[in-house]
Amino acid sequence: MTRQPSGQRGPVDHERRDQIIAAAHEHFRLYGYKKTTVADLAKAIGLSTAYLYKFFESKKAIGEAICSLCHNTLLADIQSIVKDSITPPEKLRKIFQSLAHNGAELFLHDRKMHDIVASAIEEKWHAAIAFDQELSGIIRHILLEGREQGEFERKTPIDEACRAIVLTLQPIRHPALLEYNLETLDDDATMIANLVLRSLAP
């Protein structure tokens, strides 16, 4: 059974839902998430506000759907790294670099989308929480793989190590933090990854 995303109503795979999300995404890109109301969206899309509420219970629910699409793109990049036939340390290094690169791209070339992601984290949207859980699961998988191959130390409890690594990713992936270090973000990601990997050495 397909799980209904947070704040969404009606059939999950309804074509009209996808049209609303696409149109809302474009509208948010032009005018920003915080300045837009459901009535503004309905007017821009050419639908009644009541009709939008058949699919989404609020503007936040629409924002969550769009944010989930963005997070899915990030996760797809990370999953491709995990599936690559490289060592666990190199996988971790590439994840740091991927998150830094994608975060900078979003800020520089899709600022309004960057702002939606920032709202998601600030307001603890389900989409942001789900992404953090997925990311933690991926980091945990790589840590276990590295321990099995003798690449990583085994003394630190796995949950503690996983949590610590996710925290070290904050400066390069959090929308409110990465913008202060844009010019050095790629180098920062490599530097932090190197420090993390040295701490994980057996």
C-alpha cells in the first residue's frame, strides 16, 4: 500500500495532483513560498481554492510535496554513490561533496526552492524529518560496511558514530548555514570529510 504523504488528500497517483505540484513549484520559484497564499496558487493555476483543498489540506502540504521532490533528487545522487563499487571511506567522502555541491547549486540557481527547504527544516516538516532519517540510514549502512571490511574502528557505538557524522554534515547542507561559506563550501566538505575519516580509522 502506498503511503500518503503528509497533508495530502485523495488518490496518491492522481494526475491533477501532479499538475498542481508542478504549477505550485513554478509559482513558488517566481514569488517565494512565504509570500504566497493558497488563494494566490489557485488563481495562478486556474483552479478554485476549494478544488486545491481536495488534494492538499494547506499551503504547507503543497510545500512538503515540492520539498520531497527536491530531497528525492538529493537522495538519488547519494544512493548512486552507495551503489558504486568504491570503498566505504570514499563513499562517505563523496556524500559530503555531493551534499555541499547540491546545496550550493540550490542556493545560487534556485533561491526560492532553497527557501522552501529552509522552511521545511525550520518548521520541522515531515519531508525534512524523513530526509534526515533516510540520510542517517545511509550513513549507518556505510559505517557497518566499513567495519565489516576493517576500514573503520568498532569501539564507538554505531548509533553514536552515525549521529556524530550527520551532525558534521550540518554546515555544508543546512540552508541557513551553508550560505555563509559558499566560496569555500567544496573545500570545507573535503576538509570535514577527511577529519571524520581520520576519526573512523581503526
